[in-house]
Amino acid sequence: MSYFDQKEPPKREDRLHACIARGDTICGLANRKGCQYMNEGDRLFTQGSICQLLPALAIMNTFPDSAILVHGAVGCGSCIHSQNAVVKTGNAARGRPAKDGLWFSTALDETDVIGGGEEKLEAAIIEIDRRYRPGNIFVVAACIPALAGDDIDTLVQTLQPRVSARLLPVHCEGFKTRIWATAYDSVYHSLGRNLLNEEGQRMPVLQDELEEIKEEYRRKHTVNVMTVSSMGRTDELELQRLLEALGLSANFFPVYARPEEMYKVTRAALSVSTCPTHDDYLLGYLKEKYGVPYIIGTMPIGIESTGLWIRDVAAFFGLEGQAERLIEQEERELKEALKEFEPIFAGKRALVSAGEIRAFVTAGLLAELGFEIIGIRSFHHDEFADKEYERLAAQTEKDYMVNIANAQPFEEANLIQKLKPDIFLGHWNGNGTAAKLGVPACVIYHTAMNFIGYKGVYEIARRLAKQLKNTAYNRNLSKHVRLPYAQNWYEEDPFKYIRQAGGESHA
Amino acid sequence: MPNFIEKPRYSCALGGALATVTALPDAIPIMHATSGCGGNFTWAQSGGGGLQVGGLCGGLSVPSSNVQEPEIVFGGTDRLAEQIRTTLEVMEGRLFVVLTSCVTDMIGDDVRRTVEELTTPDLPVIAAETAGFKGNSYYGYDAVLQSLFRGFVEKTSKKVRKKVNLWGIVPSLDVFWRGNIEAIRSLLLKLDLDVNTFFARDDSLDRIRTSAAAELNIVVSDAYGVSAARVFEEEHGTPFITLPLPIGPTGTDGFLREIGQVLSIRKNLVEKLIGTENDFFYRYLDPLTDPYNDFDMQRYAVVVGDCNYSYGITRFLSDDLGWIPELAVCTDLPGSNEAETLAERFTHLDSGLRPAFVFETNTSEIIGHLTKRWPGSNGQRYYNAFSPAFVVGSSLDRELAASLGAAHLSISFPVTNRVVLDRGYTGYQGGLHLVEDLLGAIVATR
């Protein structure tokens, strides 16, 4: 039975044996013999990070003509204030009006917690449908409904005939998984169950032989490029450029896709992941149910990784020769352009922190630019990282630290004090620790900037060179502000609080 | 309660409580919550906080028990105790405040007992019940103050003359909180008062600990921190007054007179200060006179804000700037007593204007309230339009402004499109800032 037959997707701890707590080295991880996965350890001391609700909302906010109804306390979904600003810019970049999104909260109170929130949810759905007329309402369950015993799936099913919007239940209970990447599965789960199977209704009534041939041609040359808000429009355009150079066209999915057109993802020759940690759940389903084969390779960030990504796609279509010519020409021009930065980067020591795959491929890119990698922090570990560990271990002369951590900036602060990097690359809201310790920081992900493909390599290099030109902001800051950690914490083993399986801590 | 809130302009009790503890000097919050609460509030600040995120221990640095299914099933107090112990090892602070959340309140964890077992005089640990379902951010602010007053402020029978506490401005959710607190504080210092404001730069935990010696608590809000003031009075016997947030000369004159009267400060001292400050305000306003009149910068206005701003700004526009506010919208839902007090204030503005005032939590409905007040054109040849107009609200009210062809300034949360560090709108200087920012928006494309 498919996962998609269930109301909710499984958590990634179970499906992929993902984990969030480990202190190791790149060679240690690459050479884990006979141990396919790690323990599910956690920490004795933890800091807040995110839950699956946040990335799930980040994706759903991008869908046009849709309302998001968060069924939970009034605070669940406050994160949308930041995401809304991103989506406005994203819409503008795609030639759409830069309008505020439409989101709601059932703002559950004490009465609802005791008596259940189904009645309120029902009233909210009916009223939102009537007053706002969205094409789709994503009904998103936060923590409370699961504990209060609300059955949103049955409610939505019962209610659907009474409303004009299409109702899409999404399960995002924060307490159910430590691996926030489960968010991608939660959204894909809802899209897969509700939006992809509309082919029958969409078939043109009058068949025309020429149109059929055209459609068949289009399908044979279309690649689904999966992106769950992991890249901005400039990144999409770079991948589109590279695919078009091979005579292929790109269908970006699912962010910013119109729900009524999402079925198109079932009509492609191939699906290709742009970040293995994001897409495997849906890609398997697309293959199994709609016969669309897929590739999960690496993330096209960095010279080598971009080449690998292109070669994977090209091999599927038998375009190896064209791909080699494309890669050769792209690399030649890029390397020539990068020469001016070589003296700036040579020997500079870099520490990187981000989501699983992004952290590793960005480290690879930095090594290509001449940086020395002294450590990588990755938000979680699962089997998709194994290939990256091996590539990086083969690339480096010196072994270096790898820390699996769902943010946990206290470990980062300790590591930065010990490792003293010349530059730090961290995720959104993840550069503050380095900054306050006086280390120049460069954001590793931002949808308004370019990171992907050959153009991405050059743009990252340009940003790094700019940031290293004047590091006064963080340097000055570090002289006057402190982090909240006790002085003696910096003397401790950074992984002291990691609890290994069996209950013992690391130290 | 309504069945839903559109684009809520506040977070939950835990969100407000977290921002409040983060803003206290040398305090470390400990969330007893799932892992996502911390990041959720961080992203909310990042989106709506005037580009202020965190603080000494905010953002993703906040200690959190990150409870999961096993704790939901078997109880989370062991995990909390472990988290408190390790927090005391890793973090440097002088006060630790445990904040509970939806799931930990729903499973009934006995947090108080856990905290009592671990608190020490050197490293005090207190707790506040701040489950998201208990209320919004304003509730969380109040809950933290209550817990401070009950568990941290020391009892004293001695009241000190001219010593006062002041609160009612919610850190972070009022994006201009630092500037707003500082400006009021500096005015009260000029009346020779000893002012404890909890979150400002000269405040400290020691001053908070000894705050029970105050002879008066001043709450500069009709709604926020009022329950905490009642708790303070019960616990420590200090009476309180609530006054609207003073913005600009008219509001601040009234504020100072009221304080002077309640504290029996010599009338001429108060009047002298009011005189000097008004001189200052109008001396700085003076050179604006030509442009203000030549460009006809008087505007019709819609004001959208929380309980503090909806009235404070409307009054400034009406009574100081001479604008014509037609509609004021409060996007919060305070209790019925507070709502009544607030609504009543709009009925006696000095200008004699009577703007419509509504409580409305749904952004998209605001235009409807305006249309009721000022009907649209029927295509008649001569139509007295709602123009020139200005919308003072949050960043979410830009679409309303655009639909009216009005200028716009973001003041209430979310403030996405401004950078705010020490700017504030309270007092006389705040009035000047507000003039600068309002008229600055009008001439921005000049």
C-alpha cells in the first residue's frame, strides 16, 4: 500500500531513519562501515528551532488563488509574516502582482481545547469560502487538533460538497517529528492525494492529430524540476537555461504552481530533484502512479555538483555528448572569470551550516573556490547525505568536523570559538552567532539571490569577495555584544550534551 | 471569539511572553514547548518586527525542551527538569523564566513544582503559564509580568515617595518599544521621579526586584498589563493608574498633568515642564510651516493599530497635527471593560472630530468600515472624495492605502518595510518623529 493512501505521511525518523544529533568528522561519516543509519539520539540541552509547520507554510504560501487556514492557536503561523514578504517578491519576479497572501487562524482558545475545535473549524471554512472565495483552502493542522481529538480529514470530506473552494488537509503537528524536512512530505502528500489526478477532466474534447503529436513531443522533452522554495527565480532561470541548452524544457514544481495546473507534473518525461532531502517522497509516487521516472542525484550548487546534475539528466535522454560540450564550455568561461577572486579566497578557512544537502554541496563549492573547509554543520542526517560525505572526504586532504544539529547555536558558538573560521556561511536566522563572535558571515540561502548552477558559483564568489573586503560590522559588534552562553561553556566539548542511543551523553 | 482571524497581527501568549522575557535585562527564557515554537516567533519577528530579531537570548538561541510524542504520552516534567539543569550550566543569566506552551499545558505537566525544586536564590527560576490557546501575545506579556510580580519582586512594606513603575508597552510587538519607553521615562525623570521601566537601557533586575517600593504603577495602556497591575496591587499594595499611550504634545500634556495630580507633584513644576517641552516641539516644527501649508499636507486619515496605537495616533492626528481621522480600527480584541474604555476615548477628542471606531481582526474588512463611514462615488459629476488621504497602520494596510490612493506609514505590527532601532513616537520628541515619518511618506517620491 502506498504512503499516499494514508491520511498522513510517516515521519522521517521512521521512513528514512533520519537523525538530528551527532558530532563526527567527514571521513568518519564517509567510512561508516556496516552502519546504514545512525541512532535517533537527541540532546540533554536543546534550543528551539523550527517544526514541520514552518517549511510547509513556506511552500503553501506560494500557491496562487489559495487560502491557508491554520487550525491551531493564534500563534501557529506567525512565521507567515516573514514568508509573506518573500512570496510578494517571488510573485513580482514571476510577473505576478506582488500582493499579500491570504491566511487565517482558527485561534483556538481554552474552550476549544476542552470541547474540541471541529465546530469552529467548520464554521471558519464555510465563512472563508463565502467571504473570500479562494480557489483552494489548505486546512493545516497544528499541534492542538491532534491532542484535542479533531479529525480534520473527515470534517473536510463531509464539508467539501458544501463549499466551492477545494479543501486540502495538511498535517503539520510539530510534536510528531523532530525532522522538520517531514514538512515537504506533508505538503506533497496533500498535493499527491488531491491535485494530481485530474487528467481526465482536462483532456481536450476535440482531438487533433497535430496537437497530439505536439503534446507528445512536449511531454518527451519536459523535465519536472522539483523545488520546494529551496531556490528563487534567478536560480530557476539558471537551471532553465542549462536544460534549454540541451533542448529540454523545465516545469518547476511545486512552488508558485497554480493548483489547477499541478496535474501537469504527471505529464513529463522525467522528474529531477534539486535537493535530495526535499523530493524523494513525491518522486517515488509520481513514478509509481503516473510512470514518470526520476533522478535524485545531488544539488546543483558548485562546479562539480552542477556538472553531475547536468550529466544525470542528459544521460537519461541520451544527450551525453551535448552535455559534455555544454559543461566544458561553461566551466572554461566560469573558471576564467573566477581567477580574479583566487588570491582573496586562497587558504581562507570556512565553516558552513545549512540543511543536509545544501551544507555539503556549498562546502564543495567553497573548496573549488580555494577555501579550506574546517567544518560543516548539517540540520539532519539521512541516507541521501552518504554520497555527499564520500565526495567531500575524497576531495579533502585534512579531515574536518561534521556536526549534525537542528540549528542548536550553542554548539555552533563553541565550535566557532575553537575553530576560528575566517568566514561562516549559515542559513536564515543562523548567522547571528558567528556575527556576534566577529566572524564575517555570508547567507547560504535566500530566494532573492543566486546560488545554483554556474551563474550561482560566480554570484556566491562575488558576494564572498565583497563581504571579505570590509568585515567591520561583525567585528565591531563582537567587541560590544555578547552571546547568552556562560564563559565556561566555550571550554567544554561542543558535543557534551549529545545523548547517544542508550541514554549516555557524549562526554 | 470569532471563528477565525485573518492574518493575525500578533502571535500567541507564548510568543508575547518570549519577546517579553528576551527584553528583560539578563533574563533567559526556557520554553517548555515543541521545537517549532522558537523558530516560529523568530520568523514572525524577522517578518514584522521592523528588522529587529531576538536580543541577548532570542531567535534560535532560546533554550527549549523540544518535547515530542514520548513526552506527550508519558509527561514532560522529567525532560523539563533536565532542560532547566542544563540551561543553568550552559547559559549565563541572572533570572530564568520557564514558559509553558499548548502541548505541555494540555498534557498537564506540573511545571510549578519542577521549577520550585530547581530554583535557588543565586539562580532564580520562575514560570509563567503561556500556552498559545490562553490568548495572544498581549496576554503573554501580561502573564510574564504577573509571574515576575508574584515570584521575583520582593515584598516590602515601605513605599518610597516619587518612586514609580511604568509598563504597558509590549516589547517587540510594539516595534517602537525601546524608543517609546525611553521617551516617557526621560520625561518622568524631569519631574524628579525614580522610574523603573523594566525593559529600558537603565533598568536592571535589581531595580525590578525592589520595585515593590514604588508608590504608584503607571500603565500606559488601556489594555496591556492591566491585569498584571491588579496582581501587583494585590501582592505588594501599590495602586495603579492606566493612561493612554502619550503621543505628541496634547496626549503628553494630559499624561503629565494626570501623573502630577496622582502623585501630588507641585503644579508649577509640571506646568513648567509642559511649557518647556511645547516650546521645544513648536520651535522644531516652525520651519515646516511653509511647506506644510504650501503643499496642503493636511490629510483625511484611517488609523489601524492595536489598543495602544489606534487611539494614541488618532488623537495625535486629530489634536496636534490637525488632520481628519475618519476611521480608527483596533485589530486586537480586548476584554469588554477595556474595549469600552478605549471606545469611549474616541468620543471626546479636543478637535471635536468623532471618527468611527471599530474592533476588526480581519484586514480585508477594513475597507468596508470606511465605505460605511464615507460612501463611494456613484459616478456623480461632483463627488467629495476621501482624498487626499493617509493610512497609518501596519505593513498589511498598504493594499488598503493603494486602493484609496492614499499615502501609508507602517507603525503597528507587522512592520515589514522599515528599520527600527531606537525610534519612538511617545512624548514630545516622538511627536516630531511622527510628523517626520508621516510627511516623509508624502514627499518620498518628490
